[in-house]
Amino acid sequence: MDNCTPNLPFHPSVINIAPESPLFNLGKLVATPGAIELLKQHELSPFDYVTRHWQGDWGDLDLEDVEANQAALQYGTRLFSSYRIGDGGKLWIITEADRSSTTLLLPSEY
């Protein structure tokens, strides 16, 4: 591995770990109160998760959801990511089909 290649753990949902340009437009970034509180409790930055989402690291998704995201990049439908936070916490990130907004939320807030 050369010095220019990031030494990141492989995850099967990663499709573009070092993009020269973003995979899609995020639109307006918004977060629900629950998502903000979860990130605060664990002293985490929302931008780390938004960046992962933006780069095609969809987090903890099954193969069907990963394939749906890959199709969404081609056909302009909704994009979805899910990340484990702490013990049992889960953060979802959804970018709307029209790319007007990206929302960080808890599953219970969907």
C-alpha cells in the first residue's frame, strides 16, 4: 500500500472512500433533536457521519439496502445510511430523492 492510500478498515458498503468529488448533493443538512442528543451524549461530530454518508460508506446496512443506494446514485432516488453509536444506539441519515435535504435522525423519529 502506498503512502497516499488511506489505511481504512474495509466495510462492504464502502463504494468510494476517497472521492475527488462528492457522490451526490446533500442539500440542506438538518438533524432531529434525538440525533443531536445521541451525538452529544457520545461526544461525536455529526460531520464525521455525514462525510461517511456522502462518500458512500452507508454504515451498517444489509446487501439489499447497499444495492438500493447504488441504484439511487444512478436513478436519483432516496439514499439511506445507518450507523451504530455506543451500546445499542443507531443514527440514520437520509438524503431525499430530489437531493434537497439530508436528515440525521433516530429510527424512532422516522
